[in-house]
Amino acid sequence: KLFGKHNTFDDFIACAENLIETKRTVPEKLVIHGASAGGLLVGAVLNLRPELFSVAVTRVPFVDVLNTMLDASLPLTVTEWEEWGNPSDPRVHAYIRSYSPYDNVSERPYPHLWVTAGLNDPRVGYWEPAKWVARLRAASTRRSVIALKTELDAGHGGASGRYDRLRDLADELAFVLDRLGMAEVAPS
């Protein structure tokens, strides 16, 4: 939280490096996932070490941290200053900018991404994942698929129908398996 936030990203990267160094996996098979603030974690890590991962899944990722935290008219911003800090303070502004996923996209070999947004999400505006995906597509130096699925009837928690959540999970898993080369259809 606050000025210790970067520890989260460093720890996540250290775990990924350890899994690779101990030969438990290889970057070509390493998949990561995060939702909301966990999507911020995934986004920040991808800006720091994209080559460690093959596929990343983010559900309603909080990726435009700086712009959101600067907009006090949004319903959760002021209460979230306790977690992220108030960027009207120049020191806080600089720190948030140093890790905000949207603000740190650059030419890098980004992995395949499955990104979701909810049109009715009161916590993460649908425009955050949308503009992040656009920036990633323009910057990626790898031939990766960067997919965006915007749920028109969903909020922060995704679809709410009895089977809709399962359909969403099936879409996500199908994307991951396909990108890992594991979605071969068996001959009938």
C-alpha cells in the first residue's frame, strides 16, 4: 500500500523467476491472472518483465490508476486514497505514475492477453481496460493476441446469470489453452 506498493510487483516477479529457475515451468507455459487490483498487479508486472509470461488474464483490471485517482468525482476515488495515496501530492503522483500499467506501456514483447471489462462496472470504468488494450496492441513487439471482451450487462463481478459465469470462465480457459497450443481438437 502507498509507497510500499512496488514490493508487490517485485515479489510477484521473484516468484515467477523462481518457478523458471527451479524448472517447474518455462516462460512459454507460464500463465498469470488478476482481477481488479490484481489486474493492476498483472499489468505492472507485464510492463516490467513481459518476457517471463506466455499468457495473462485480467478481469476488469484497474490499470489507469493515475487518472482514476486524480478524478475525485468517481464514486470510490476519495475512499481509495488510503490505499493508493492522493496524487495531488507531487510525491504520490510520481510514485503512482511509476507503476500505473496504462502509463508505463512501451515497446516490449507483451504476452497474449485476455482482458475483460464491464459496461456497468462502478469500480473500474470500462474505458480503463479498453484504452489499455489499445495501447498494448500498438506497443507490443511480439506477435501476441490481445483480446478485449466487454460485458454489456455486467458490472465489477462479471455476469450474474446462473450459467453466465461458467460461460465466461469457458471463454477465458479456451483462450489460455489455445494460446498455449493445447486446444487441439481430437479427430472424430
